[in-house]
Amino acid sequence: MLLILLHPEVAGRSCAECIEWVFDEETGRKLLRCGRPVPRNGAPTRCRAPGGTCPKGTPESPIELTEQNRRVWRHYLECRATGQWPDDALVREHAAVLRAVEDHVEAVRQDRRAAALIQATAIGTIGGGARGR
């Protein structure tokens, strides 16, 4: 679930697709030229580029959800969107785990935003202080 929430740009594609096609790493969509996907033609993938890493790991050791986990996630999203939850112990257990994951991801995002704000403020203070003298 962390992969889907923190790195949706790679979560929905397989390593085999990534090896075959060039992707826009910001959006996660296949790069198009004249309306057609651009073949990779041996160009290095994100996990193989010098100094590069991929949140999914490598084709030899990918981090992927099982089909069962994908179904659980979709069911959770449907129940959350509609506010209709079946009276089922397993559904409650899954919902509790998935909600905890969502809460963790939100905390990570807040930490990242705070760190970025602190960094931007420090840069502005240093830069502004130098110009102000």
C-alpha cells in the first residue's frame, strides 16, 4: 500500500512494461510521440540508470502487490467512498490496517512538507540576509 500511496507513478506498471516503454517519471504515464508510446530500445530504466533507484526495486526483486491485495485495496476505497461497509470482521480488520497505512503516509507527507518549508526558509534567510547588507 505504501507504494501506491507514496509512489503512484510506478505502482501501476510492471517492470516488464518499464523495460519495454519510456515513462514520464513525474506522471507515471507512458511517454507518447505522435500519439504512440515510445519504445525504450535498451535505454536504462529508472532502476538501472547511474545513481538511479526505483521505489519498486528491480525486475529481479520487485516490490508489488498481489492481486488479492489489489482487490482488498479497491474494496476499501469503494467502501470509504460510499460510506457503506459490510458488517464483516475481515473487512473491519483490513480497514483498520489500511487506515493506519494512510495515516502513516499522511504523517510522512507532513514531515516532507515541513522539511521543505524549513529548507526554503533557511535558503531565503541566508540569501535575504546577504542581499540586505
